[in-house]
Amino acid sequence: MLSERQGSLIDYISKTYTNVVVFVQDNWLRLDFNKDGTVSIDDVRKAMHELYEFLKNYDYIEATTKIKSGVYEEAKRYIKSKEYREA
């Protein structure tokens, strides 16, 4: 039940998302992303935009990592084949 784990949930959200203020009322949690004391549609829009940017950047980072790994593997194959030919 939410009421039993409410404290640990609030602690987790507060530690994980430092830019969020958590409001609790009964079984509802409200997240204030700009710390103005309210949860507005602008808060939701901003949060979704930040999530989108994060995911977009994550794709770039993942692609860059794959390219880097591919170049490294190709370099290893090249060096091994060159060593084999010189031996």
C-alpha cells in the first residue's frame, strides 16, 4: 500500500530528482519541477521536454559508443593481420 511505503518513496524521488519538490495528500503525490509551490501543465511540459532531450541524447551517446567500439575492433583486426604478415 502507498501509505506504508510513502516515506521511502518520497525519499527516493527527492534523492533521485533533485529538481523536484514532492507534495503528498492522502494517496496522491504531486511533483513540482520548478519549485514554485504548484504543479502546473508547464511543469509537466518541461518534464516531458527534458525527458525527450535525455532520451535523444542517450541515443547519440549509444551510437557514439557503438562506433567507437567498432573502430577499436577494426583497429585490432588490422594490427593482428599486419603482425601476421610481417612474421
